[in-house]
Amino acid sequence: MISILMGILIAVAVIIVAVFVYFYNSIVVLGNRIDNAWSQIDVQLKKRADLVPNLVETVKGYAKHEKTVFAAVTEARSEWMKATTPADKAKAGNVLAGALKSVFAVAENYPELKASENFKVLQEELSGIENKIAYSRQFYNDAILSYNNTITTIPGIWFAGIMGKTEKKIYLEIKPVEREVVKVSF
């Protein structure tokens, strides 16, 4: 009888250890996935920021008197380069995206610019980067959702408490003001 009881206790202990290891590994993997997702966003934001000077120079050649638009883009890029935290980089990246919309709005007034092969290539490259940023943001938000679901539901909440893990609240969203169409006036 004692050996059966001992066997049951050992089996229960093994199950508890296995469940702990499973949740520990799950929480660590999900946390790493969030870090990886942010890194992917950061890479795409860097590509966009690196493309901006070429785009601005190309447009400047055709639209010399649009100084305020170029100043806004340059300032937005500078702010993005200074940002250090994911939240600050995301905010600065959104400002830069808005400033870039102004550049393309200005380009609409210059048919010879729109016909420029260099401008077309830069515009296509920027469009591709913007698509990758959107996908990366979606992946990042999905990673945070998975992590939060795991550490806020039973039994994950117990293991997260033991590990000292808390809910991540940095979802990347577009603010309502940034959804508005950019208005350019001369």
C-alpha cells in the first residue's frame, strides 16, 4: 500500500514539474517572440529612415519651393533616429510616415517628378517597406496577445506570478489623428 501511495505521489510530482516546465518554456518563448517581432519592426523602420534622404533629395530637385514639407520630413526622421524605446520609436515612426505622405502629396503637383524613374523606384521601395512594417506590426501585436493570454489565464497566471512576469501593454496602434488624410496647402 505504501509503495502505491509513493508511486502516486511521485507521479503527481512529475506531472507538476512537467506542467511547470511547459509553462515556463511557453512564457519564455512568447517573451522572446515579442522581442523578435519588435526587432523586425525596428529593421523595417530603419530601412524606411535610410530611404528618406534619397527620397527627399529626389523630390527637392523638382520641387525646390516646398521647404516646409522637406523640413518636416527631415525633422521626423531625426526624431526617429533619436528614439530609443519601442514606444518612442513607434510614435516617431508614425510621425515619419505622416510626413512622407506629405512628400507624396506634393509629388502629385509635379508630373515630371512622378515620371522620374528614380522617384518611381524610391516610391515602390518605400511602399514595399510600408507593407513589411504593417505585417511586422501585426505579428508584434499577435505575439503580445499570445503572451498576455498565456500569463493571464489559469494556470498560466500562477506560473507567471512565480516567474515575476506581468502583462505587456504596448500594442502598436494608429492614433485617430494619424488616420486622417494629409492635407497639403500652398
